[in-house]
Amino acid sequence: MKILTVLVFVSTSVLFAQGTPADRPMGPRPLRGPVATDEVKAYLNLEQAQVDQLVQLRKDERDEMKAVFEKITENRKALREALQSTSPDASTLGNLLIDMQKLRKQIRETNENYHTKALAVLKEEQKSKLAELEAAAKLRPVIGQAHGLNLLLPPAQEARDEVMVGGEGAGFGPMGMGMRMRRFGAVGRPRR
């Protein structure tokens, strides 16, 4: 028991002495700022130069479309004002809607153009891994409906539940005992 207490104390001291990683700020990430790329970088085995190139392409795309988004905002305001007038002019409303449709098409074309440029940054093996992501993305509606029917738990809940029962994410606290005991063969709980 004394060894376990010393082990817990030493481990906790080491963790507190390390502080927080410099590249990962504490708290939630701001809505605007650096794009999170760690997961996709690891999954696709992207080099940092590729990530930098992709981030720059995305910035260039946003810069290019800024004027289009401003025009859409102006059109929406004009459309709202035209609809709220006492006698809306059908011709004005129609022209605004046609302009909005053209602007949306311009956004789509610009997005497709930059998408093609982004794909050109990838190597062939990275493109095949990306195809797996595309297939998984098609399952989003199914996953959402399964969550709605409570057939799947949200990922955060699963992780929290796993820690609470001493799963792989459990630490050195009392709940972490299950993980260490299973490793040493003391508990035979079947793994999922």
C-alpha cells in the first residue's frame, strides 16, 4: 500500500511539474484562429509543409470569396426590405433572388476550384486514405439518426463512461484501479 501511495504522489508531482503543452492552449479553442489540423495530419500522414500549404489555400479561398459574401449580405438586406415594404415589387424581388443564386453558384465554383488545388497537394496514398474519410462522411446522417434514437452514445459520453469504470483512459485515482488490476490479471472484465 505504501508503494502505491508513493507511486501516486510521484506521478502526480511529475504531471504538475510538466505544466501544459506549449502548442495546446488551455480552455476551448477560439472560434476564429488557427485551424485544428492534428487529427487529419496524423490520419493522412501529412507533412507540415502540406498542412501549411492547405491552410494557405483555405485562407486564399476565404479572401477571394469575401466580396461575394458581402454582396450576399447586401442582397439579403435588400430582399428583406423589399419584402417588408407596403407593396413589394415582384421584379425587384425576382432580380435579387436571381443575383443570390448566381452568387451561390460562384461560391460553389470557387470552392470546387480550391478543392482541386487542395487535392493536388496530397500524395497518392494520402488520396486513398481521404477516400475512406469521404465514405465515412456519408454516414453522418445515419450516425445522427442513431444518436437521435439513442442507439449510439455521443463520443464525449463514451469517453467519460470509460474513465468512470476504470477503462483505458483512467488515471491513478481509485477509479483507475480497474485498469491496473486488469493488466495484472486480477479482473477479467471482457473488453468491448
